[in-house]
Amino acid sequence: MKKPIYISTFLCVIILVPLFTSCGLLDMEFDENVQMAYDMKLDHDTVYIIEGDSIVLHPVFTPDSVINREVFFRSANDEIAYIHNDTIIAVSEGETVISATSVMNEKMAFCQVFVLPPWEIDIYKYSNDMVAYLSATIDGVPIDFEKQMIVAFVGPQLRGIGQPIKLKDTTIVQMRIYGYSYWGNEEPIRPELVRFAYYDKEKLMLKNLPLYITFDGETHGSPSAPIELTTH
């Protein structure tokens, strides 16, 4: 009866191990080309964008050294906004969500998209107007009229767009606000409440300001004593 040949089997194992190692099978987890992302998010989680405008979404990986940065984007409603490659294109007024999935390990992130109508007001719809003079300070910094604008709403309807007025040593906002100030068959059943907000053109952010006034057809504030709008 022949004895089992253990030596040859052992030698085969010894020979095969370097082969697997040289092929990268045993050290795969150390290969930088298969590095896994610990986390992924988008550089915007909420955007307010005007119909017809577009914005590029950038994925942000942790760690930053991640090599495979390919991402698959999808819109929940292409009729509101669709995404081409990494660019959101606003189609029509409404709200949708853009999802991003990393190709490497299926990490997901989301961006809520609010598409706003163009900054236009059909002034002939309304029975009256009024003027407000405003001074705005956003997070402790005077408003930058090249990047930001002040607007007024009644409910979801845009009713006023602020225009900067340069005085001697400062700039204020003059806003003509449109609404209804008398009763009729098609008029509101109660006075309209005007709210103010600012829109940041770079950050694509719309934020309410701490001021509400009743639409009354009167002038509110003046160039020498504008109403203060401040956020902290």
C-alpha cells in the first residue's frame, strides 16, 4: 500500500500562492483602484431655480481621495425638472427630487428642487398697488444686489419685485406690490397678507424674511426711513 504524497501537495500550494498574489486576488482590498467611498452627498440638498435655468450638481465623497466618482442621476418628475448628465434643467413650476446613486457602492443622496415661475407679474390682474421702502440685512451683511433680490408674495403668488435705489451713502429697496384693496364678486373675502423673502441667485436659495404687512394700497416706509428687514 502506497503512502499519500503530502510533499507534492504542499509544494503546489506554495507555488500557487505567489501566483494568486501576483494576480492581485489576495491583496484586492488593498488595491487603491477598488477603494470604496465611506459616504457621499451632493453640494446642494435644496435648490430654488427659475423655469428655463439650469444648475450643475456635484457629488461630494468621503474620503476625498475616492477614485471612482461616477454617479447615476434621476429625477422623480421630468416634467418639473430633468437632469442631463449632472445638470438640472428646470422645465415648469413645481417640486421634484433628484436622486444620485454612486456606481461603485450604491451610496445615495438627494436634492429637493423647487422650480419657480419667471420673476414676472401680470399687473393687470390686480385692482390696486402699494409701495414699500425697505432696507435689508442678510445674516448680518447688507444685501448684495448683484447676487440677491427682495421679493413679495401673497400665498404662493409673486406680487412684488424689489428695485435697488442708490442714496448718498447707502442703497435701499423700492418695491411696488400688487393686490386687491376693495371687495367685489371676484375679490378676496379678507385683506391680503403680504410676506417678504430674499432670493440668492448664486446659492439658489429662497428664504422668508421676518416681515408681514396687510395690503392696503398705502405707502409703507420712506426713502429716509425704510422698513428694516434683518435675518440672523
